[in-house]
Amino acid sequence: MQKKYFIALLGIIFFITLSIAFKEKNVDNYSIKKLGALLFNEKIISKDSTVSCASCHNPAFAFSDTLDFSIGINGVPTKRNSPSVLNMKNRPYFFWDGRAETLAQQALMPIQNPDEMGLPIDEAIERLNASAFYKNYFNQVFKTNPNAKNLSLAFEAYENTLETVDSKFDDWSNNIGKLSASEERGRKLFVNDDSKCFDCHFGIDYTNDDFKNIGLFNGKNLNDSGRYLITKDLADLGKFKTPGLRNIALTAPYMHNGMFKTLEEVVDYYSNTNKFVPDAYNKDATLQKPIKFSDRDKKDLVAFLKTLSDKKYMTKRSSH
Ligand code: HEC
Ligand code: HEC
């Protein structure tokens, strides 16, 4: 072969390789998780384009917010406290009453909920199709235009990435860090039968993934029936999903109704539930009798709970 043809051939091969590599890199740049992250922060999927998922599940507050009740479109407050959406991957139920069973199913509900984003799904899909950016992105990832199914899959893929395993407590359990004396006493107390905590908050994310009534229902001032609204079974009256406790120091206020502002208040409550709600209905047997923690016990339990915060989400505000 003549030298100039050989060089031309090399040039062509080089060009083809380069364009394949470039194309692959481009495809790589589009991913379902990244699409989910963009959508999680996208306000056009709310009625008046003012609210995104991140408005209430804000990464700066470990994917919750600081309000008893969050504010949706038109300034309307939500009916329950916004939970963190960290560590959702292994949960079998979502929402305080467990009305969704997969993250994909869950994700379309806040978009339509009039207290949250207030937009019919058909309209949300229309808006995404009208956006050249999203239309292209969905086509790159799913090979179809935006539709409800792949919208929900994108949210699920993103939320599945929001797992946290890098806390002081994780360091301790991996033998690469220590707990203080108070944190260690709190840990022992937490797993001790007498404190009852471990009856419901156990496993890697500190939840039994079940519904329990801890005494925050009396049918009067505390009248959210919880799980009962879904099952219509009277045994479920006042039961709520046991929340996981990872990052709990970062997600105040607490409980389905945000009624406790600090972990100290939560531990005070568990110490003697009757003192707070004497007329509770259907309360779990484990919490009938007061546990009566000493002041030191309370401090230690709170110190332990604070070791469950992932370092990535700890800020000056909350890392004390
Ligand atoms: C206006 C505030 C608000 C907006 C916006 C919002 N959420 Fe929520 N979210 C809540 C509240 C309040 C709850 C609890 C509601 C309940 O249990 O009845 C919740 C619950 C959840 C849960 C269940 C958590 C658990 O512990 O079971 C997930 C997951 C979630 N939201 C994801 C999303 C996604 C995805 C979006 C956007 C498509 C979104 N949220 C938009 C307030 C909001
Ligand atoms: C019988 C089961 C049960 C026991 C025992 C129990 N919990 Fe809970 N815990 C729950 C449930 C259910 C909720 C949510 C209740 C609600 O919102 O009405 C909850 C809520 C919490 C919260 C607030 C979570 C949030 O995201 O708002 C903290 C903190 C907590 N528990 C810590 C503890 C500690 C510490 C102990 C032991 C002293 C304990 N729990 C014992 C079931 C239990």
C-alpha cells in the first residue's frame, strides 16, 4: 500500500474511533438517576411552577424541612409533617399511613396532591413534552417521550441513590471510630429491653417497617387516624409508620404532626407517654406503663440518637 493511502486509512480509523467514543460518552452523560435528580428539583411540575419536591424535602435539612407542616402551592400547609426521603430504598411502605408501596407509585402522588404541587399528571406530562430539554432527555434515557410511567421510574431511580451509611455510629460499628461515654450509655439503653426503643426501631435503618400506635391519637385534639384511613381496620386506629432514625437529629420537628420540636422532647414523651396524652386510644402495649428515664438516661439517649447523622448532611446548625 502506498504510504499516503496508509496515512489516510489511519486517519479514517482514528476518526471513527473518536466519534464512537464521543457518542458513548454522550450517552453516558444522560442517566435515569440524573434525570430523577433534575425532576426532584423541578418546579414546572407544580401547578403554579413555585414548588418542587426539594421545597419540602430539602437536601440542606437531610431531605426534610424545618416546619411542623410544609407549605405547598398557594401557601396551603400539608396535613402531616414532611419526612426525610433519605434511606427509602429498602422500605416496603411510604407515607405515614403507608398508602404507597413503591417509590415509583409514591412519586406521582405529591405532584397531584392539592396541598403539595396540585398538578394533574396529564398536565405535568404535557409540560415535560413541551420542554425541548426534557423531551430530549427522556428520549435519551427511555427512547420515548416523557410519560407517567418513566417519570415515576426516574424519581425512584434517584431516590434509591439517597442512602446514608457514613455516621459516627457507622464508624463505631465498623471499628474505625469511638463513641463518647454518654453516647455509649445511650446506645446500650436504646437496645436494652427496658427502654423499648429497639422493639420498634431496629435493623440497619432503625425501623421495623411496621405501623404502631405510640399514643398520639385520642380522637380529640389528636385526631389523625393514621393507618386506619387506609385499611379501615379499627385495630389500626392511630397507628403510623415507624420512621427510621438515621439522620434524626437533622429532621426536627418530629412525629406525623410535628408536635415535638427537639429530640429531648421526644425522649421526655417516651419516658411517660400518659403525662402528655392521658386519654390516648389504642396505644401499643409496650408503652402503657411509664418507662421513667432519669435525666442522665435522657441525655444519653439523645447523645446516641445524634450519632446517627450522616456526615454529608451535617452543617454547623445541626452538628453540635
Ligand atoms: C408541599 C410539601 C411537599 C412536596 C412538594 C413534596 N412532598 Fe413528599 N412528603 C410531604 C409530606 C407532608 C409527606 C408525608 C405525607 C403523609 O404521610 O401523608 C411526604 C412524604 C413523602 C415520601 C414518603 C416518605 C416516608 O417516610 O414514607 C416520599 C418518598 C416523598 N414524599 C417524595 C416526594 C417526591 C418525589 C416529591 C416530588 C414529586 C415530593 N415528595 C413532594 C411533603 C411534600
Ligand atoms: C411501639 C413501637 C415504638 C417504640 C417502643 C418506640 N418507637 Fe419511636 N416511633 C414509633 C412510631 C410509630 C413513630 C411515629 C409516631 C407518630 O408520628 O405518630 C415513632 C417516632 C419516633 C421518633 C420521631 C421520628 C420522626 O421522624 O419524626 C423518634 C426520634 C423516636 N421514635 C425514637 C424512639 C426512642 C428513643 C424510643 C425508645 C425510648 C422509641 N422511639 C420507642 C414507634 C416506636
